[in-house]
Amino acid sequence: MAAEQPITPFDWQRLLIGEDPFGFYFEIIFRSFVMYVILLILLRTLSKRALTQLSILEFGIVIALGSAAGDPTFYKDIPLFQGILVLVTVISVQMLYTWLVNKNQTFENAMEGLPVELVDNGCILKGSLDKARISQSEFFELLRIKGIQQLGQLRKAYMEQNGQLSLFLLDEPQPGLAIVPPWELEEPETFKSGAQLKELQTLACRGCGAVSSVAQGMIPGCHCGEKAFHHINMDPLGIGQKVQDQESGQ
Ligand SMILES: [Zn+2]
């Protein structure tokens, strides 16, 4: 930058409008439009969970408007009018977005995503955690926060579009994969596939929670690809009644 001239305080032309050619304001609208559309698309690729507290729209608005609203307050080169133009453009894109989402189901699904079914009758559905972009330990953490002790309590679990978990419990819970105490604190006893069992055991897959009775002999792998198993448990914290291993399998 060339040496700058000293500024004249309260130069109304510079403060309110700036000294740029009129076409520059169209450029600002174009820039804001492009930036905000890119921002919305990028936000869609973020983990849903990271956005649990704010909806994607609110988050986008906060980022896009934050700088536009803030910069003209202290950058002398940025007149208020240019900042306002950014604000108006972002809000307009936002209104257009909301209108499109309400108008067009395909657009809504593409932008907001679909709810993901994570659990069906005590089993984590294959690939569902990847689809919902959360790890198994994050998922178990969310379940514990909702008071779930073991997967056999669950009829269905969905990751909703807003990143919240919705749970539907079985009227009569089955013994399943225990998630308390958290495995990070207390690693449960593990059986590996290929190991020999001396007696019949009912085990839950460490990966998906599928319950299967294994007779004497070698433990097979789970259909989900997991090779480690834990004891099933009805009441891992010992709050309620003890339940014997069931022989019925899944
Ligand atoms: Zn499995």
C-alpha cells in the first residue's frame, strides 16, 4: 500500500458511502451472495453434532453477519453503506433459502439432510453411524446422557436433522450391550471371535450390539465385521433386578 494520507475525522462521504464507483456496490452484493452460498454449503458438510446448539441457519447467519456487521465499525476504509449492503444481501439469501426449503422437498432434503435411523431393536444399523457422522463412543455418550444403560433398552434411535438424538424404548427391555460404566473408565470383559467357549454364552457384539447365543466351541465373527464381544447385560449398574442370560438368542 502506498503511504496513506491522514484521514479527516467525520468525513461523511467516506464514513457513510465511501468513494468507490457505483458499480462497486453491485460487486459487494455479488461477493456477499457468493460467500454466503459457499458458507451454507460448507456448513452442511460439518458434523451435525457440532451444530446441535445452533441450527445450521443460525450458525450461518452468525458467521456471515458477524464480520459484515463488525468490520465497518472499526475499519476506516469500510463505509457503513458497504457493510449494510452485505447484511441485506445475506438476509436476502437467507429468505430465499427458507422459501426454497419450504417450497421444494428435494431441495430441503439435499440441504437439511434426512434423519438417520441408528438403532433397530437394540442393534446399531450397519453404516448408520458413518451416515450420521458420529463415532460409536460419541453415540454411546449421547445415549448415556439420555439415561440409557444398555442397547437392549432401545426399540429405535434416530439422529434427527438438527443433530439431536430421539429415542424410543422397548416396553420390555432385553439384555444387550452395556454402555455403562463408560468403556473409557472400565473396559468390559472381552471375548474374541475364534476363541473357544467351554459353555453356552449369550454375547453382544462390541460393534453393533447384536446379541447371539454361542454354544460350546469357537466364537464366530459378527455380521457387522466386529470380532470382539461382551457379556450381555440387563442392568449394568445393578439398579434393578438381575437377569439371567437368555438362551433364545436374537
Ligand atoms: Zn456386530
